Amino acid sequence: MSRWIATLLFAIGAVTSVWLLSFQVVAQEKSQRGLEIEQADLRGELYVARPLTADGVFTEGIEGPASDSEGNVYAVNFGQQQTIGKVDRWGNAKLLATLPGESTGNGIVIDSQGDLLVADYVRHKIWSVDPKSGAMRMVAQEPTMSQPNDLAIADDGTLYASDPDWVGSKGRIWRMSTDGKLSLVADGMGTANGIEVSPGSEWLYVNETVQRRIWRFKIDAEGGLIQKTLFKEFPDHGFDGMRCDQAGNLYVTRYGKGTVVVLDPQGEQIREIDVLGSRPSNLCFGGEDGRTVVVTDVEHGRLVRFRTEVAGRKPKFSETLREADWLNKSLHWRDALVYSAGSRIASTTGEEWKSESLVYRKRFQQLLGPMPSVGSEPKIDLQSSEQIDGVERRLIKIEVEPGVSMDAYLLIPSAEVGSSLVRDGRRPGIVALHPTTSSTIDEIAGVGEGSAKISVPRATGMLLAKRGYVVICPKCYLWQDVASFQEAVDGHRRRHPQARGIAKMVFDAQRAVDALLTVAQVDHDRIGAFGHSLGAKEVMYLMAADPRVRVGVASEGGVAMGSTNWDAPWYLGQAPRLEGEDWTHQELIGLIAPRNLLVMGGEQGPGAADGTQSLQTLAGASKAWDLCKGVGSESFELEGLGYWNHFEGHVFSERQWEGTHWWFDHHFRRLTERESPLIRKN
């Protein structure tokens, strides 16, 4: 027995030594590659190719590639077919996603949201893939396609796809508009393969691999292709991927020759770069300055990179397109779910939901406990007033109930600010609820804006006012004339012993709505609510309680019951059980339907409360929006429940502010104009 154990231990030791040695070799290779890349960058070497990844990291199906703003490169068939790999600038690679079923990726481009658009040549689809989570949704499918193969994206978001028929040595070109519709824009070609849009989106280049020709089309105002002309023809070797730099030079992979050839806008060859493998399949520009070309090397199953003088062409997406694409993404989050979430909602029709929601409403009121009624005009005392960049900022004191007051800032834009939101002389109003911060309403109302203490995006109330909204920023009772949270909770309980802490927050927020409605410029039919962190919790409960609030944004409040400190005495206290049954936030969120609520999550990091963990609750609650479709007069509001996981942690910075004002601007424009939804349905 002892000899057997000794033999086993020796074998284990030998295997471990080999594994450790292999690990060290791989680590040394990575370290060496990183060092060579860094040294080459410091020396400013141009057009000298070096491996970015080790050999065999990708299969022979390596294609794509595309680079994000951080210098990460995405390519398909990482380790095995049907996958997408993510490689950082030092060559460290990891699996991002695996396409479902038989789907297999080829060309990749990046859209206005930084998401990957991936050509699925097996199932004839275009996928959208989140570069941080790997979550994916299908955005287009065309069964009559042969592939698609490679992709190019124009400044207006139009996508072009090459569609080769390798057996018949022929090909076509398809166009995908921003609503996800595919249309054939060129037929009768040779084996169409590499495809690219010129700077300014004036021209589309398409090469034919077998015929060794590159064609140029003019892109017309509708995204169609006209004026087909022969741009370049070669006597030998095939072509594959192509990309333009900012000067309009076209970089083309020479499959079989092992080079990338650079052609100027007139089709004249400028240079040719050896890329260390005979079969380069595609390329992209990337890196922090856009001057790094990354090539997919089929022969060695790796990525190769070289530096250039001129940065690559980067689509110039408009603000309007970015807003539309972001809204589309936030409203189609369920398309990317890979599981079927159960719903607590039992109804199968809109009429049934009307009855079931009354049961939820009763449970919600029971949860909160008795509080004074709202809806009457409160007593308001003006403390001070000042003009800030076209906005009057009033510090007011609101009597929320006899003997109890609440401080707030009221922000009223001047007549010329945000005039597009004005309807019949009135503007939308927003209740902006501050997060947990010692600055409370000073921060959100922009008091001291521009100082080191207050970051501009967190002055959300003032920023919304500068866009044309009348905004009220009420102080949470946890900071109102008390020394501690516990003192605030104790004072509330003395006045209302049967009401939870969250009931006080809801009541005060509703009294803020009452105060907002006293402003002559405010349209009573267009009221919204915003909040980050603590404020986001208040938004969700306020919208469930008060149908006057039509549009809301809740950033990182914690939708799932266990996601954050809902058991704190100033919120819900111990886990609520109502008539022997747990209270859930599926019920809470469902009560907001059919109004428009956006939940923003940060997935991970200190304090992060919303993200993947929110999906079960949101997906279950979203059934309420489905049931409301076509029921009653509110159907025009049914874009519904939005969700955006930005993966940046418990933060509210520029990207989150951008999403916030896009959500409010879009939905209040619709309420202003009574438009039908324009968001595309995929």
C-alpha cells in the first residue's frame, strides 16, 4: 500500500510540475508579448506585425474582429466554434459568449451603444451582444440569405452585410435599417466578402474573394447603393476583410498571401504589410488612439497587431441615433434573457389583471400602514430665491402635515429653456429624490455645482431643469431636522405607530408632488420621478402608490428584496408578511404598469444593488405590462418597463445621466405630442 501511495504521489507531483511548468511558460509568453507590445509602442514602430495572442487561442474559424473604446478586441470562435472571445490590449483572452443552437459568428461591428453586432452565417441572423455581460438578442433574421458573412456600419446606424454563395461563386449585399429590417441592395455579384463604409459614409466598398475584385458603390440618401464602379483588381490571391482609416485609405487582408495591402481613395497601393501568417481573414482598427490594427490569423489561430500613422475610421453616430438605440436596448431587455422567469401574476387577460391588481393594491396599502391623505395643496413658505443659468432656484419649506415640515428646492426654468417640452404653456414636472449623502438636496439641486465636492451628473435636478423640466427636490425625512436616522424613525413612529418607514418616504414624496402641482407652469398630466440609490427606492414605491407619476427612473435602488438593506427600520423593517404571505417587489413593480419605469443597474462593485439579480423580479413583474396592452386609454404609454445594466457599479455619472434624460425626454415628448411608440420591435 505504501509503495502504491508513493507511486501515486510521485505521479501527482510529476503532473503538477508539468502543469506548473506549462503555466509558467504560458505566463512568460504573455509577459513577453506584453513587453514587446509596450516596447514597440514606446519606440513608435509602424507597420511591424507582432502576435497579440498565443497560437491556437482561436480555432481556424477566427473572424470578426472589432475593438471597443478601451482597446479590447472581440473575435469569434475562441477555443471552439460558436463562441466570442474578448482580448485585452496585452493579449489576455477570455470567453465572452456562446451563440445558441447552431449559430456561428463571422463578421463583427460595434454599434452606437458599444454593443457587438455579429453576423451569424449558419442561421442567417444578426445578433446584438453586450460586451460586458455577453447577454445577446437577435436583431434580424433573413432565411433567404446564404450567410451573412462580413459587416460594415454607417454613421446613421445602417448596417451592410456581405452574403457570399461560395458554391456558386456569387454574392449579394444586404442592408439592415435601424428598425432591424433587412433588404437586398445589390445582387449579381461575385463571391462578396469583405465590406466597409468610407469616412463620411459616402461610399461602400465590397470585395469579391474568388474574382479578386474590389467594387465601390455610392450610398444614396435612403441607404441604397448606386454608381457601382470597379475600384481595384488583383491578378493573384484572394481577399477577405477590409477596413478604412480616417483618411479614407482602405486596408485589405490578402488571404493566401499573408499580407494586408493599403489602398488610397483612388485605388492606388500605398504599402503592403506582412502579418506573419498566410491566411489573414479580417482586421479592425482599435487601441486607445485608434491606430492599432488587429488582424485575425487563421493559420495560427491567433490575433496579430501592428501600429499605423492614421487612426481607423470610427462611425460618427449622432445624438439622436444614440438615444434611439439606447432606448431600443433598454426596452428590449427581455429579448436577451436566457431563462424563463416565473411570474407571481396569475392573470391571463387584461380584465383579469384589473381585478388581481386591486388585490395587490390592498396588500400594498396594508404594507405601508395608515398615513394622512394627500392631494391637497400644502402650505409652502419661500425661504430664498436665486437665478442660475436660466433657472430660478427657490428654497422652500413645505408643511407636509400639521406641525411637520420638509425642506425642498423648487427649480423653474425660464420661458426660453426647453421650449420643445411646453404644451399649452405648461411643462412636465419631476420629483428628484436625492441619494444617501450629507449634501442631501444641495447636491441634487446643484448648490455649489462645479466645486470639488459635487460632481455635475449628481446635480440631476438642476440638469433636468436646464433641459426644460420644472423640478422639485425634497429632503428625505432621515435628514430633516434630526441628528440620526434612528431619531427620524422614532419621530415618525410616534406620529404614525402603524406605518413603516418607507410609508413616510412615500407620503413626503407625494406631498412634493402636491407642491409641484401648485406651480402654474406645471402640466398635471406629465409628472415624473427620479432617484439614485436611496432615491431610487423612493421612486419605485412612489410610482406604485401614486398614479399621477407617469414616468420614472430608478438608478441602483435594489429591485430584488435581498439585494440591499430593505430590512432597515427606515424602509420596511423585518421581512414583510401580509396575511401569511411574503410581500414581493414583483407586486410592487407590477402596480406601476402601464406607466414607464426605467431601472438602471450596476451589476457589481461596492454597494451595487441592481443588475442580473434584478432580472427575476423585473421579468415576473413585466407580465403586468403585457396584460395592459390594448386595455383602457393608457395604451399609448405602453413602451413600459425599461432596464439597463451598465456594469459600472453603484455610480451615477455621465453615462447614467445620459440614459436618464434620454428616458425622460423621449417619454415626455410622446406625452406632449401623443405620438404612437416609435421604438422598433424585433
